Amino acid sequence: EAQVTQNPRYLITVTGKKLTVTCSQNMNHEYMSWYRQDPGLGLRQIYYSMNVEVTDKGDVPEGYKVSRKEKRNFPLILESPSPNQTSLYFCASTVSANTEAFFGQGTRLTVV
Amino acid sequence: QKEVEQNSGPLSVPEGAIASLNCTYSDRGSQSFFWYRQYSGKSPELIMSIYSNGDKEDGRFTAQLNKASQYVSLLIRDSQPSDSATYLCAVNYLKNTGFQKLVFGTGTRLLVSP
């Protein structure tokens, strides 16, 4: 089954404790993105990758890191999480620059 | 700053009626337009994609695009209570770096009453 898989689905952590949210897709898509979704603000792009080792900042990259060492994986790293990073996070992949995005199940992160 | 605007709603329609959802966007160079449905706490799922002016129909859904007016709409015919969700309009901008940027509106909440 074609899918985008995120882990974990739910995470509660403390301020400053480094964490990684994993994302993997099995559709051989070149493009992958991370979004965060907050009430009233909609989905905002954090980072984007158009291929292995090629990434670009989205609208809200501060406090986040990404890497794309393999085509199928695109982990999101929070080096020192803060409470304002409490949000619902989605990973997505696309075939090409102009096609629709397929989303993972989401990760609900709470930073206390 | 590229923008996608939607009325937040809620848009309330009775079962069996036509629901009309609207979206405007700011960049005239946009080429790809999408409608997603999102249930509370779930991930967005693609309903329709449209790339050229005019109408595109798929079952009970029709997407309409007017690039001159920078306007995209989604019609849902014979609305069902299961259609109650938030509908996200998304517009794909191709940056001059060659990277894509998918910008979402904040969504319109649709409520279909039995």
C-alpha cells in the first residue's frame, strides 16, 4: 500500500530535550515536506526537500532541522524544543513540483 | 508573501443541498490548485486537483478554476452528513530556486445537517 508513515503519532516532551520525528514514504517520490498545523493559522510549511541532500526552508523553519540522506526518509529534528513548538505536524510527499501532496497520519507534539 | 484566502465558516447546508466553497490566491503565476478534506485531528486527503481554467468533475465534486480572477471553487452536490469536515484550498507556487511551495488556506468548515 502506498503511504507516508510518521512516527511517533503522539509525543509529550520537556523543553530542551532533543527529539526526532521520522517520516518515510514508499512511493519513490522525490519531493518531501514538513508542515505544522495550528488553530487559526492553517498548515504552514517548515522545510522542503526536492531530492537527496537537497533541502530548502519553508515559512517557519526556526527551531527545526531536517536531513535527506535517503530518498524515502525525511526526519524532522527539534534540537531544543520549546512550548511554542507544540503543534500537529504532518509529513507529505509528492511525485513532482506541481502535483498533489500525500500526507502522513500526523504527529501531535506537546512540549511542556 | 503568497496567500490563499478562504472563508473560515462554518458553512451550514442541509443534507442533499449543494455546498459551494471558495478560495482566492495572490500569485498570478500559480499553475496547480488542490482541494483537500480534513476531518478533525486527521491528515488532509486529496479531493480534487485542477490545473487549467474551467470545470473539473469527479462524482459529486466539481472544481472550478478562473485564473484571470485568481479564484478556485469546489461544489459538493447532494451533500451528506459525512461531508462535514474542513476543506483546505492549496495552491502550488514554483519558486525561482526551482523548489515548490504548497501554500494552504486556513480552511472552510462545512457542516451538513441531516
